[in-house]
Amino acid sequence: MRPITRDVLTREVIDWHQQGLIDRPLLDTLLPRYETQGRFLAALLKWLGLFAIFQLGLAVLAFIAMMTESALVAAVLLGGAGAGLWYFGIQMATDPRQRYPFSGAVLVTASLAAAFGALALLHIATSGENEEQVIPILLLVTAALAALTAYRYYLRWPLLLALLLFFHGAGAWHAYGGHGAYFAYLQDERLIAVVALVAIVLGLWHERRLESGSLRRCAGFGALYLIFGLLYLNLSLWFLTLFGKPLDWVLIFTAAGIAQIIAGARLHDARFTGFGIVFLAIDLYTRFFEHFWDRLSAGVFFLLGGALAMALGFACERWGRTSLEENR
């Protein structure tokens, strides 16, 4: 069996399990038939090799730009490198014999990242002002290029990058805060929540309607919309409950987590269930932290929190087994 066929069958079996079409014992039976030994190490070495080549090329371009001391030259060099990566990546990813699909998708994604860098350098070369307004626009432009590439050549990697850039361009930011700390920031949590909800609906429609019809070759695109939508919806609602926000948002966040669990059970979709359980647990821990961190010692706080988490986990596990036995 060809490696590409094994990869396709492995992904399909995992998707069936995540969608609730097959149970865990059947997954454990089918997966070893198609998985190849050492896939993790092979994938890791492939990623490291591609990353090393890409970084080496960027180092050469950066050296040339530094010698010329021109942001315009750097933009032209990076843009040319991005165009070359895009061309060769498309050729490899769309090869009818599917000899290098993974490498081609990685090169295309790297070319889109280079396109964003080239646009940023071009802005610096021309004026370099109003970066807070220009950077989100460049992110959205790059997201549009990535989405067009994804739908034109039926590649999932560029769509993943497009969604990531879109949400960051819409106002979601993260950065390194120093001393081993990171921070996340949403410029408008309400707007991001609405956009994420639209992405969830679009993902379901895309997955259940379009991918079984006119966009059959875009299989997996709807899942990306759905996952990103669930992630940013929950993050937005969570951020709206922090730092003494009104009780209304706490109730909305809690209701959203419960609704996702119910939707996952109704639709037999583990993605809704997984996000619902994770963020409902985050919600409960956040409320526990807000009310008891300053009232209890650290030891009692963590002891009580761990005991409550174990009790809740035991109750959920028992409820799940009871429901499974009743269904059988």
C-alpha cells in the first residue's frame, strides 16, 4: 500500500472516531492496519529539514538586505523568494502522482508567510507609519491570498493559515511578555465572538452540504472553520468573564459550554463535546479561583480544587458509561 493511501485511510479512521461514527475499540482495531511504524519520527525529521532549509534561505536574504541597508531590497528579495516557494509548492502539492503532497503544502504555507513579510517590509520602505492600523490590514490581505490558494488548488494548509491570520487581523493578538510570560489580547471580544459563531455555522454548512456536493474536493475545509470558530468563540466568552466583568457574561459563558456539550451529543460530534468540556472546566476553575484564592491558603485551595475536579470527573465518567449501556 502506498504511503499516501495509508495516510488518507489513517486520517479517515480518526475522523470517523471524532465524529462518533465508530467507537474506541473499532478505532484501535482499524488504526494499526494503516499506521506505519516510525511515522512520528519521520514527520519530525521532515519538518526539521524543511524548517532548516527555509531558515537558511531567510538568513541569506537577511544578510543581503543588511548589506544594502534597504527595506525595499529586502521586500523585493523576500517577495521573490515567496513567489518561487509558491510556484514550486503548488507543483509539488498538485502533482497527479502525489509524490510530495506534504512538502508542497508546507512550501505553499511558507510562501504565504513570506508574502506577509514582504508586504510589511514594503510598508516600512514606503512610510512605516500607522503600524497599528496597517498590520491588521496586511494580515487580512494575506488571509485572502491563502484562502484563494486553498480553494483554487484544494489544499487545507493554506486555509488553516488563512483562518489564523483572519482572526488575528480581526483583533486577536498574542505576544511574549518577557520573563517566560505570554499574554493574549482580543481587541473586541464581542465582535470576535460573533465572527466565530458565523465561522461555526459556515463550517457545519460547508462540511455537511458543500463537501458532499460541489466542493467535494475540499474535504476537511469545513472542519477547520468549525474548530477555529469553537476556539475563538470560547476564548472570547472566557475573556469577557475575567477581571470583574458582569455576571451576565459568566452565565452566557457557562450556558455556551453546556450548549456545546449538548450539541456534540445530538450531532454525534466529538469536537463540540471536547471544546464544551474543556472550556466549561476552565470556567469552573476561573470562578473557583476568583472566589477562593484570596480566602484560602494555597495548599487548601489546590487540595479542594483537585478533590472537586476528581469528583466531577468521576460523575461525568459514570454518567457516560450509564448512557452508553442504555444505548446498547
